[in-house]
Amino acid sequence: MHSYGAALHRTIMAVDVAGYNNPNRTLAHLREVHEGLWRVLRTTFAETGIPWDSCYVENTGDGAMILLPPDIAKADLVAQFPARMRDELRRYNHVHAEEARIRLRLALHAGEVAEGSHGRVSKAASFTFRILDAPAAKAAQQEAEADLVLITSTLLYEDVVVQDAAADPGAFRRIPVKVKPGENPAWAWLRVFGRVNGVVTAAPKVPARGRFPALIDALLAVPCVRKPDSRRLLLEVFPRREIADVVPYHAEDRLHVIALARTCQRFDGGLVDLLDAVRTIEPESPQVTALAAIIGDWPEQQAL
């Protein structure tokens, strides 16, 4: 009979180097990126007052997973840590060639973590890496050319970010997280740390009264939604038949797309399902990224 140690509640941090496997990076560049990443991490931990040696650290090749001790305040991780990490990245990137520069995605979550024979075992850790890989976060970082983006779970956003003005909760926006078929829709919260041509980047806000027309325009901008033939295919691959089967048909494209969006709104997670169906047919593109941003900011309860 096996005897397993009790799982412990830990704050989970995951980092990933954006574009690590860019073909323009030589082995020498990768070595410099690898060493630079760990210098940035250690320095940021020291400047935030978090003892590095008290953390569990796992090298993931193009990033790291770090489990923090329970006595480390989560508020410091969302209010101080990202800004200090951004500053360290700027110092590093200032003296390195483009091929050796580092742009990071930083994800934060919390949950139960157990110790296995070959490492840590945790559903919460798996979810942390899922939000780290959110396509909307990658697209936002690429568009802003940002040194750093921070992604938090909804749990951490509601329990920590919203509760501390120093964390600047208004700078975050909600984004969808890619889930496997049959899983419930998932969300995360994104903040972009970076400047483009000296201007601080920020996600554009759509006024509430103009949100639905903006959604329709974003849908019609996606070729597989705009074209009648591919729109029929979209409904065929839609992950939930209870939605796809009740969408009213209209011969005019815009009216049919409006009916599709309205129908999805009536179901919990329906707009996320619509985005998943779009991504099944059409790979990531600027139009799909723009659609994901609008759906990511959509309130859970929308008046029809």
C-alpha cells in the first residue's frame, strides 16, 4: 500500500521565453538567452525580497516553473514583481543583439501541489501552463512588442489583484484560455508591460453600448465567418449542437452572423465556443486575435 505525503497549497509561477525557438537564434544566442533568463529571475526575486533558495524551481527548457513558499505575499507578486522583472528585462535587452533578447510571459496561479517521485504533481500547475500558453496573450505581446506580459488566473485576479490598488486591476483585461473538447470554458486576466515607440500600450476599450456591433464587425472581418460556405462548415464543427442547431438562418450575411452571435449569447460560454469553432477552421490571424480580445472582455451576463 502506497503512502503519499499531503498536498500543500502553493503559489505557482510559470515563465516562458517568447519565440525561444526562432530560427534566427543560433546555439550561441540560445545559450545567452538561457543564462540571461536565470539572471533576470534571480535578480528580480532578490529585488522583490523573495528568497530564491526557499522556492522549488524547475527548468522547463524555454522557461521555468517556480513554487513559492506559503508565507510569500501574493500581493507583492502582482504589484511589485512584474514591474521589477520588466526593468531587468530592459537592462538585459539594452545590451544584447535582437537574436539574444528576451521577452517573457509570466503566469501566476495558486492551488494544491503534491510531491511525486519525479517532480511535483498538480492540476493547478497544469492550469498555470495553460494560461501561460493562451493564444490571446501571445498575440497581445507580439502586437505590443512588449518585454513582458503578466497572465493571472481568475482566482488570483479576484482574490489578489482586485483587492490591491497597487496591482492596477484596471490595466488587466480578460482573455479566453484554450481548452480541450468537452472541458468548460476558461478565462485568465492579462496585463501588458511594455512600450512601443515610447508610448505605453493598452488594450482599447469598447463602450458598453457599442460592444455588440463591435462583436459583429469583428466576426464579419474573419473570412470563415463572413463567407456563407465556410459559415455553414463553422456550424457543422461547432462544439455544442444545442447551440448550432437553433441558430436562425438568414440569407443576408450580416443578419445571419447577428443571429449566430445572439444565439451564442443565450448559452453560458457560447461565445467562447464560437471562438473555438472559428479557430478550428482558421489559424490565428490578426482578425481572429481581434475577435478573441472582444470575446475575452465580454461580461458573463449580457443583456439581449
